[in-house]
Amino acid sequence: MKDKKTVTTEAGAPVNHYQDTQSVGARGPLLLQDYFLHEKLATFNRERIPERIVHAKGSGAYGTFTVTHDITKYTRAKIFSEIGKKTKMFTRFSTVGGEKGSADTERDPRGFALKFYTEDGNWDLVGNNTPVFFIKDPKKFPDFIHTQKRDPYTNCKSPTMVWDYWSLNPESLHQVLILMSDRGTPNGYRFMNGYGSHTFSMVNNKNERTYVKFHYKTMQGNKTFTDAEATALKGTDPDYAQRDLVDAIERGDSPKYALKIQVMTLDEAKTFRWNPFDLTKIWPHNDFPLIDVGEIELNEIPANYFQDVEQAAFAPSNLVDGIGFSPDKMLQGRILAYPDAHRYRIGVNFQSLPVNKCPYDTNNYHRDGAMRFDGNGESSPNYHPNSFDNLEEDVSYKGLNYELGTNIAGYFDRNKNDDDHFTQPGNLFKIMTAEQKANTISNIIGAMSGVSGPKRDEIINLQLCHWFRADAQLGMGVAKGLNVKIDSKLLR
């Protein structure tokens, strides 16, 4: 039998009555002086922190990354310095558009965020289970997310809002096609791939830069739900993905993912058919094959969900020496947006929380702020330069300069290929099996059938034009399912 312990207040005082409150007589009013009552109620009222605007519902696990192949010719990042090297890490999976209480099997992209605790600081690789995204410019992001949330008038999800936005932003077509396929309803988190999605850069010991995309391929095999299966699970087990992850790790069936990269030289970036920094485009594997890097194994469920999963904070700005940014516009926008969201949601000292804290020494002059609990620099100076400590810059970590294509700032017209939003989605549809094509068309029909209101026909017809431009079979299938008559002249 475990030794008994005394219940205490947060200040450490023993509590002598836990289940009842001081009162005037057995049936009289309560006394203000029962301070433990106030502590309990006040703490309870503040148990919830603001939920994430996106990626609100998630699952998380600790694990290990092991290097299996040598990529030091591309990067000097210490995490990849030798084959067999192991690095502790944390992963958070999530749905994107739903609230914290939404179902795990909603048709939605899945967040797939990785935090590596390296000796050069934490490296956050914040991505999704898709290699592309709906938009290519961060200024569009708030508008896009508004359409995925609730109608400000009805406070209900609105297919009309969703398809109105997508039909007016054809750059979304590639991601929408993936979402409408069975890949939009993965079988939990263990059986789906992940992607860094953005274009990043790598720098090696010779100060040579290449551009890179990160892929993490499930080693369990890909499994998805049909729309009917996903819909049924929403009602019977809305926490399916969380339960599946916890159960698998607890029984020793640790999920594994193979980390791979694609590499593009600076010269190849100049001649690539599409803008290599456009988040709505992929790099074809035939042109830029996958290169093996290492293995991710998730083997530990956090002891407390709120402490680690809910308070986990990932930011694309958390990079390490040897891995850098690129001109990817969406990536540049996220460098600002993510840390700002964390400072709002969990406070300016969010990186001191255990799940976010670098396990190695951190030294700077940041001080104070809400919930500072790590010593706050103690008696050391809070300014630089000073005559009392020996902190200094390490010039060996100086990054490689970027060569900019122009020194003119402004809003520029895109070249014609930047507005080719149809070739890659069309190619994706063409390589689907007959069953996958049929399921995708059925899912699109079901989703677009929810469009209503006076603009219904206009929205549907505009979106149909996009489907036809991607692939005629796709367009005809959707049009037939929506009972829209198509002039055969338009198909010539």
C-alpha cells in the first residue's frame, strides 16, 4: 500500500475539509474565509487556455529519430552528422479546421508536426499529411480559415462558404483534389504520410546551399477510410485517432516513419517549370527522387495530455544550423504567425514549458513576462553588452547569405506557369486507380451538394470549370453527379 499523503493548497497548507465548505450552521450560508473553496473554483474556471485557431484537436507522442543514411554532403546540421545518431523528439498530429471537440475522422487535412531536441537547439518541422496547401500567399490565410470555420450569421459550417472561396481561388485545386480523395480521411495517424510541405534550404560544411523538401513515409502502410466509414466513426468513436495512437504505443506497436528528402540545386530552381517555392505545387519524384535519411519511431505517450500535447508549440522559425528558409511565401508568413499565436495562447515564456524547452543550455537576456518559472536569469545581467558575464556570439554559426534576384520591392505580376493550377491536379487524378477516381468524384459530389443560396449555380459552375481544366473525366463525373448539363462544345 502506498504511503498516504496530505492534500494541500497550492501554497502547501494542509487541507482539513476537502468535500465540504465552512458554513454558518449545518444549513447556513458559506463563509468567505474558506479560501480553499475559492482556490478550487478559481483554478477550475481557468483550466482551459484558448484553443488553437487551427489544429485545435490533436494527439501527441514522444519518440526517437535515428539517422540511417549519410546526407552530410547536403547539410552540416548536427542532427544528421553520423549514421546511427539518435535524437529525442516530440510529434503532434491534428485535424486542421475543426474545434477541439470535433471528430478525428472529419474530411480535413491532418497536421503532422515534429520537434527535434538537438544539441544546436530545437528544430521544428511543422507540416501536414499533404505535400501541398490551399493557398500560396500568407495574406490569404485568415480568409481561407474563416471559410473552414463557422458562418458568422448561422454559426454553422457552410459548404457554400467553402466552395465559394475555392471556386474563386483555383490555386486551391491541387489540395482540394487530395482532400476529396480518400486521402482526406486517413485511418488514424499511424497509416498516413507526412510532409514538411514547404521548400526549405540546406547548407553543408562547404557553405553550399541546396533547396529541400521533407517527406515522412509511414512504415505501417497507407490506410484510409471511405467517406461512409469516416462518417460512421464520427458518431461511434469521434476520438478514434487519439485512441488508436495511445493503444498502439501502449501495446508496444510503435508507429514508425521513414524520413526522406528531395533536393534541388539553385540552378535547377531557376529553370524548374513551376515556381519551386510555390506551396500549391509538388516537385515530381521522377525529376527529384526521394533520398533516404532516417527513421522516426514514436514510443511514449505523454503522462499528461494537457501539459505536453495541448501546450506543445511548434514554430517554423525554430531552425538549426545547416537548415534554413527559402523564398517560399507561405513559409515566410508562418515565421511570424506561429510564434505570435503561441505568445497569445500560452504566454511569452511558452518555450520554457517542458515540452517546448531545449534540453541543452540556453543563454540570453530575455526576462520577465507571465508565468516565468525557470529562475528568470537569477542575478545575472539582463542587458548586453555588460562587464559581468562572458556571453558572446558564435560567428561559426553565421548563416550563408541569400542571393536575391532583384533589389526592387513591390507587387509583381506572376509568369504564366505560376497560374497553372490545373496540370498537377490533373496528373494526380490520372494516376489514381478506377476505385480511387470513383470515390474522389463521389466525395466531391457529396461535398458540393451542400452549396445553397442564390449564388449556388454560379459557385458550382465556376468550380466545375476548374475540375474540367484539370481533367475532363473528373469534370464530367462531378457534373453528372450534380445534374449539371455540359455543352459538348466546351469539351472540344
